[in-house]
Amino acid sequence: MKAAPNDVRQMVGLNGQEATTNGHPLRRYAVTPNTGAAPTPAFPVDALPKTAARLVTEAAAAIGCPPDGIGLAALTTLGSAIGNSRVIQLKKGWTEGAAIYAALIAESGEKKTAAIAVATDPVQKLQNRLNKEHEKALDEHAAEMRQHELEKKANARNDLPAPPEPRKPVAERNHVNDTTVEALTVILKENPRGLLLERDELVGWVKAMDQYKSGGKGSERQFWLSTFSNRPVSVDRKGQPEPLSVLRPFVSVIGSIQPDVLPELAENREDGMLERFLFAYPAALNAMWTEDEISDAALASYRELYEKLRKLNMERDDLGDPVEFPLILSPEARELFISQYNTHRAEMGMPGFPRNLRSPWAKLEGYFARIILILACCRGVENGDPERVDVDDVLKAWKLIEYFKDQARRVFGALRGFDPRRRLVEDMSRFVTGEGGSWSGTATELHERLVSDFKPNRPDELSKFVKAGAEEEPGLLCEDGTERFKDEQGDWKSRRVLRLTLQNGVTA
């Protein structure tokens, strides 16, 4: 699918209207307007790789749960399969890997575990096979060690040097559940491609950080903050004089959490841990019994996709560390990415944009690139396409980012307060931006043209709000005025109008 980059503003809905890509909406809400609360977005299943989309659709029907958690877990799982084998290069000095920290938010009994498990099943099955192969290798190593001891004694009797000791086999890992950072560092050193960490309850994972340190002030939380960006980590090990270092640690994280304990994920720290997560926070689904089942073909195809991604070659340097293999954006994809990036940044500078969303939005810039990488790699192994980023990868990734932006609004709104008035100011800012930075008209015309889930039901109420909002927001100017016009009989008359002007500025 091709799209001209100068159509980006229309596609992403910067003018406040419903955005579409090839006839499909980029934003779809599952509730009606004027509810007084943030709407629940629908997960864009069609933006996933086609094999994953089929699994998500069938699994959601069979389990009786929203597709959100399955889709999020599938993205995370496929990204873990890519691991350190590929990065996306946006420009010199800026690359992103495929790691995702993901959290499914739902109440107890909402089938969180089943939703995640169906997407991570290929990881579990592969790890089970690897474990059995390692057990066999250990048995063979034990036999080699017994033979080595015999040869060692024989050489000693003949005044010959001892033969080299057989090397102990290394356990290949692609998955962990519960482990300390010290143990995990050893696993990462032996498995530079990377891992998927799967936790049924993420709060337990967070609370386990630093619990073995004096006063809970250790460095494990910092380890996870650094690992998110694939930055080098170094961990001191008990009984070892030298720390163990990993140049490019890669760990994707997937787990669930209940809404009531969500604040514990942040632990009242402003260190950016919470902002590093992609959230799926679907509305509860009280599904009745269904005869739907996941087809064997869907399961097999998804497992095959995961295994193909695991087989992407990963180059290593002389020290055994992974060497970056960058995917490059095609010229059209690069131009589109830049346009979307600038649109995202413009949103952060609009009047009404909450300051507490600036950090999550900044992380979403990197996630935009990471999701593009995952989609491009999946498309490549599914279709046998050349390894590069195309326009379609960027468009689908943006649909997913729009979903995750809405989820971030729900989560951070629940944690730090949701103000529908500020959302309305944002929507007005988008409307005025789409009009070229200024607009004038009657209150009724504004009410008719403004697309917002948060606008009052009556034009006069909207007019009052616009005036009050402009007084609080330095970037939005509102003036009362009069405008002369000719009626149907050709007579000159005047009417009261609002003049809205958007200026550059970020609200406090």
C-alpha cells in the first residue's frame, strides 16, 4: 500500500476528524461521545502481522476476552524472537531494538493469564524443548567427564600433561519467569540474542527488585531501566572479584496487573519505569459460553512465524557480543516516519496537553520505531520480502501507537487524575490547527464542526468553556467579535462570532 507523505495530516487526524488509511479508521472508539470519561479504544488487530492477527481474532473469540491483551502479548513475544538480531536505524546515532515492556490491566477473573499464554505459547514450547536438549547434553558431558578423569589418571602415571577438560554445555534460554538480576545477567551473557520475561503478576516483579539489598536501596531497578534501552549493564556477583557485564542486554517483559494495584508498579518513584510500559486496558467483557476454538492452522502459523524470527541470523564480534544489523527505511517510509514524528511532537506542544503525559509520549517515539521494526521483520519472514522498512510498516505501526497513546491516557489519567476539560482544549487545538492556525465562526458552527468526545451538549456551554479555557491556556487565544454578512434577501446583518487563534507554547 502506498501513501503520499503529504497526506499524513489527514491520515493521523490532526484536523480533529476521523483519520483513515485505505478506508480503515486509525482511531476507533467503543463508546458513544459525552460519557464524561476517557473512551475505551478498540485494539487495531488489522495492524498486526497477518499471522498474529489471525491468532488474536480466533483466540479472543475462543477464550471470550478482548483482543487487546493477546495482541499486546503477541507483539512482545515476536519482538523477543527478533532479539538482538536486528535494530532499526532512524539516523546515525539513533537505533532502536525490538524490546517491549508490556502490561495487561484487568480485574481478577478477566482471563488475563489465558490471553497472555496463548501468545507466549511458542516461547514456552521452545524453552521446554531446549531444556530437554540441555539435559541430554549434561548427561553426555557427565560421561565425557568420567572419561576425562580416566585419561587424566593415565597421563599422570606416564608423566604426561592432563588432557583439556570437556567444556560444560551452556543452557540455551529464550524465556524466564522468576529470577534475580544476578542470575539473569549470567543467562544474558550466555544468550546474547535475548529473552522474554513472563510474569503472571507484574507487581510481584517490581516488588522483588532490590528486596535483597540493604534497606531496599539496591540497583536492580536501575538495571531494568537500562535494559529497556539495551544499554550496557554490570552486576557484582557474590564471591566473584570482577563484575559481570553485558554489552547489549535484551529482555522483553510481559505480564498482567489489576487496576487497584497499578500504582504499586510505579512505587511512587519518578524514575520513568511506568512510562516504559505499553498498556492494554480493555473494557471488561462478560462473555457467555462459545463453541469457538482456535484452529490448528492458526496456532501452527503463529508458531512458525515465531520460529522464523528466532532463526534470523545474529552476527557476533570477537568477544561474542551481538553486532547491530540495522534495517533501513525506504525513502518513502522515512519521509512518512518524519511526518508522523513531527505530528506526535506537535501534539505534545498543543494547549491543553497534560504535562504528566510528556514523558510517556517521549517513550512512545521510541516505541513507534520498535513496532515498525517488529512489523517489518514479520513481513519479511512471512512473505520473503527484502529486509527493509516500507510505508505499510510505518502506517500500521502508527495505528498501534494511536491505540497505545489512548491507553496511556487512561492509565496515567487513572493514576494522576483525568480532566475532560483539558482533553477538550486539546481537541480544540487540533481543530484550529487543521484550520491553518486560526478560525472564526458562531458558537453553533463551532459545536457542529468540533469533533470531540468531551464537548458539552449545547453550543452556548461550549462557548463559555472556550473562553474560560483560553484564559488558562497561553497558547490558545479566544476573542469575541462581530461579523457582517448578507442574508438570503441580500440585506446586511451582523452576528456574534468567536475568533480562535493557536500560538506556539506548552502548558504547565
